[in-house]
Amino acid sequence: MIFLPETQPENFLKLNEEILQRQIQRDEENSIMSKDFIADRCIDPLIYVQKYIGNEALRKFREIPGVLEWTDRLKTALIFVVKPQKECIVDDEVRLSPKLEELDAFHNSILREYKLLGIPVFEITELDRQKRKAFILEKIQQRFPSVLISF
């Protein structure tokens, strides 16, 4: 099945809706069990449909059952978004390699959407992994001072 938004917008919308619904379901399950988790995606489907299909599609996605409760739960999460870095873009000749400008636009859209939804987010701008790690650990420690973190 083809999922390109330009040629198969219905498939693209369906795929992103399924991804969003699974994320909501997983978050609900973890919430019920009071289980912490780390996810590498969050509101990406919202941004993808807005970018490739339009604002009307984003509005419809925001009305999907469970989205409002999910975004409310995200307001208590620790969310980190890594700023794209030119040094990290490598063409592996397999995947599409976006330009830095495209990545920056997507990154800025994510930050805007989090702000619009009232969800706090921490932007990681450091390229150095040790500095990134220290930044994340600092934020975790600030939020959960009684948690002992060691790596």
C-alpha cells in the first residue's frame, strides 16, 4: 500500500490516524497501570496531516475520540524535542534525506502545536550527547526530586 500524501491522501490519513489511535491506546494503558514510559513519537501524526493534507485534516484529527483526554495527559509528561542539526543529516541512500530547512520547519511546527495545546516541552539544542543527557537528567530531577537516577 502506498502512503504518499501527494498521490494517496486517503491512505496517508488512515495510516496517521491508526498511529495516533495506537499512541492514545498505549498511553491510556500506561496511565491506568501508573506506568512510566519513553516514546520517540507523540503528536507527529497531527503535524504530518497538517503539513501534507491541511488545517481541516488537523481539525478532524483533534476531534478523534480520546485525543482531548490524551493531550490533557501530555500536559503532565516530560517531553523533549531535539532540534535538527546539520551534522546529523546523513544520506544513507535508502531513506529519503530531507533538507535541514524541511526538518527545521517540521520541528517548528511541532513546537507550535505543543504550545497551542498547552503542553510543556523542552527543546534540546545541544549536539553533544553528554550535554543532552545532562539536560534531560536535570529536567527529570527537577520534576521528580526523590527519584534516584544513575547511568
